[in-house]
Amino acid sequence: MRAARFHGVRDLRIEDVARPDVGPDDVLVRVAYAGICGSDLHVYAKGMFGIVPPMTMGHEFSGVVEAVGDAVDRLHPGDHVVGDPRLGCERCEWCHRGECHLCAELAFVGEAIPGGYAEYIVLPERRLVPVPASLDLQLAALVEPMAVAVHAVNAVAQPGQQSAGIIGAGPIGLLTLIVALATSGWHLRVAERVASRRGLASALGAHEVFEDTDAAGERWADVVFEAAGRPATLTGGVRWLRPGGRMALIGIYEDPVTFDPTDVVVKEGQLIGVSAYGRQDLVDAVVLLENHAAAVRRVISEVLPLEQAAEGLERSSSGAANGKVLLDCGLTDAPRGRRS
């Protein structure tokens, strides 16, 4: 089968590899679409997250069950699924209570084990989430990042909040906007330096858009979502935050940041880290995506064939792609399902 494998910084190769074997608890999925995520860009540009080459990248994917192991009883050939790509240690207290996103050894499919930039992926049944067959598989590939947005909104939402600011109108920022519009009564402002992304945020329903947080003036936000992962957006987000407000840190920082916590102290603000999502967030994301499919579809900017995975990563990292780039992994050529 074809797979896009990371061999080193900015070295992604399309290779022919063996189709993975299916163990008793495993499910073989024929991948339909795989999304390029911000964390994939960090891997591609800097080799972050402990990835050991060669490794098939990709943790956002949708597909159709091709075969299941003998011990699998929840999923069947032909079912449509998306991934729950979190890999915890399975030993700590957080893993035991189903919160493996808090595990100190948290890793992800596509970094620790082969991922979805391929024609097939095999995972344990518990690492897959069923989705309705009526849901377009292109849209289904955005369930995982939408779960990040669901988790972020839930992490900071409290009664009495009236306004929210989102810094960064990339895919996560835009999905956070969609989730917030659907689930809160906030007046939503978006700060984004790229004009075309500001236009998309406005078209999706943002009440105000700015080039940066300074342009908001003294119009503080009860809630701020930092979805850009840059030193300037972190400090700008703290300035934007209303005294007593809550700020969700969603972005991943490639380098350490110099930061004066006094700015948080004097406001009695709360900075809340958002690490991935829980299982229920994925389930809720499926429902939200179904109900807001037209809006979510606008977040997809390009669909490229798997062979152009490196180009997709370059376009995403350079800002040439305004939204989510998906890789078409060739499901249309898939044979009929079977049980192994």
C-alpha cells in the first residue's frame, strides 16, 4: 500500500509498504481522507514529539472498516469511522478513568505508531469512533480537530460570560468559532493577521474581526482562545482578557516563551491548557459537525492526493492554504470489506 512516511525534517516520502496485519482486537480501516494538523507541521518542520523515522504520519482521518479481528464485536466491515488517536500508557490514574489526554506519556497515532497518511491503517477497536454513513467522509476527517474545539470551549465556559476572543483563524480557530457560535451566547471577536482568513471568520459568523488583539482596544473579552501558538499572541491574549477572565491555550509552541506572569496576577486571570480532548468530545463533535456541516465544509481549503502530502505540509506551514488541507487516500478504489 502507499504511505507518506517521515524520514527527517522536511523529508516526507511516498513509499510502498506492507498492509498492516489485523490482530484479534484490531480493525483495518481503508482511509478515505486524512487531515494535515498543526502538530503535523511541527513534526515536519522540527521533528517534534519524539517521532522516530521512518514513520507514517497523520492522526486525523476518516475511512471505512475493511476487516476486523475475531475479538471485535462493535464494528463491522463497511462501517464508517474516524480515529481516536490518543495513546496513553494504560497504567496511570488518568488512563484508568478514561482521560488519557492527561497521561504524562501521551502520544499520538502518526507519531508513536503508523498513522493515517496511507491507504490503510490498523488500530485497536477502542481507538476508533463510528460515524453515520450519511456523513460525508471529507467532513468526517474534521471530527478530531473539531473535538479539540469542543474540549476548549467546555474548558473555559461559565455562566455570565458575554464575550470571547479567538486569536488565530487557522483550522482550529475557525472550528472553535463554529463550536462557540453553536453552543454559547458569546459576542465573538477574531484576531487574525491574514486578510483572507479574517474574511472567512467573518463569513462563518464572527461578530467582529481584527488584524491583531491591539485593534480591539479596551474591549476586553471574558474568554480568550489562543490558537496560534506564538509568543506575541500569548501576551496579546493576556492583554485582551477581562479581569477575572479565562484563557484557553490551544496552540502548540515550538520554542520556549518569555512571559511575565504578573500580567495574569493583576487581572486574576486563569490560563487553562487544552490538551487534545476526551472521548465524549469526539462523540459530541460528530453531532455538531452533522448539524453544522455547511459551515465546517468552508474550513476545508484544499483536497490533495496522498502523493502530494509533502506539498500539502509545505502549503499549510507557509500559510498558502487558508484552511484545512485534506489528503485523498484513494478510498474509491477500495475492495469490499471482509473479516480476517
